[in-house]
Amino acid sequence: MTEAKLHMVFGGRVRDPQTLEFTDLDKLDIVGMFADYATAEEAWRAAAQKTVDDAEMKYVVVHLHKLLQPQD
């Protein structure tokens, strides 16, 4: 059995689409937590597609397993 590599997908409005400076942290859209990158990427694509025409909306995949166990 392989160890889960925890990922989180979230998004929100950003000041500049080339940055990760979210403008209103209270309004972040937390898509969910996922046990592998492939599932997280699928969720990210679905969420991002819903706002594809809004340049100020950005969704990201965060590799939580790297934050929780940086030595790995």
C-alpha cells in the first residue's frame, strides 16, 4: 500500500493573474483535499474551467504532503 500524498485545491480572486495574491481570504473557494495528485488535478481543472472567462479568478493545487513532511 502506498502512502497518501495529501493535496488541497482552492481558488479565489487575485489582484494580478500572474501572482498568488488573493484579494479576499474570507471568500476563498476550498474545493477539497485529495489523496493523490491526479485526483487533485482533476478537481482543479473542473473548478478552473467554471471561471475560465474571469482572469481574476485563480485555482491552485497545494502539495500539503511537502509542507507536512519537508524531509521527504
